[in-house]
Amino acid sequence: MNEMGIALELLGVGMVTVFIILALVVILGDLIIRFVNKFMPEPEKVSAAKSTVSVPEINSKKIAAIVSAVSKVTNGGGRVVNIEKL
């Protein structure tokens, strides 16, 4: 029974140690995130001016093919919101 007691004691000490270390990681991570968000805010995004270059219209048959392909691949779960040439 003595060996079993030592094993349970080691188990308890190990589990408490892991819990404390993980709690410290979570607390320090949260503090770092709060510090960065407070003292180093994200710079304001400057919206790009709309270009004056006109994009040619996409053929309606191509749009139908793209919509059909997306619907087929996603089993009806996806939808096409925007189509733009890269």
C-alpha cells in the first residue's frame, strides 16, 4: 500500500503543477493581450480611393457556371456574393 500512496501523491503533485502552469499561461496571455490593446492600438486603416478604371462586365453564362459550381461543391451551402478578377 505504501507504493500506491507514493504513486497517488506523485499523481496529485503532477496534476496540481500542470494546473498551476496552465493557469499562469492563461493569465499572462490575457494580461499581454490587454496591455497590447491598450497601449499599442491598431493603426487606422485608410480606405483606398475607388479606381476610375472600369472593369468589364462578366458574361452571364460565366456567372451561371460559377454559381452552379459553387452550389455543387458546397452541396447548396455556399453562395456567390462577389466576383472579381485577381
